[in-house]
Amino acid sequence: MRAVAPVGSQDHWVSFHLLGTSGETDLPEPIKARLLCHFLLTRIPDEGLPEALESLAGMWMFYQTPTPHPPALPSARSVPARLTGSYAEPVYPVTED
């Protein structure tokens, strides 16, 4: 994975050695996103770090709050059945087009 820095600054190289037979480095998307976040944090000027910290802390707090579960449905109550006489089922013709 290579992230290109602006002209006049250094490139950042990140390499991984993963066990396997293919020789390909296939990182899960969340790991790639975390690495990109770390790279971007290194590129923020010092005066922007308090804002980045506040924003990231707010996001962390948001995702730490458990999702409330909806209230349980009330239990079903029984309704007594009433048997009636039989009737002929109506015929509904269906044409196929």
C-alpha cells in the first residue's frame, strides 16, 4: 500500500508480511481505512489537531453508546374460535397474457 504525499514532502510506505501461499497482501477494508486515517492524521498541521481530536472523540463516544433495543411486543392473547357452516369457494378466472 502506498500513499502519495504532496510535492516536496516524503512518501509514506507501509508494508506487511502476511503468512500465506499467494504472496499477495490482502488486508480487510477496516484495516485499510484505519491505516489511511493514521496517515491523514500525520498530515494535519499542529493547529488542526485539537479539532481532529474533538471530532474523533465525538465519533468514538457515539459508537460506544449501545443501540437501544425496541420494547418487547405484548404477548398475544387468545381469541376463542367460532365454528360456522361450510360455504362454496368463489371461482376467480385468471387469464394468462
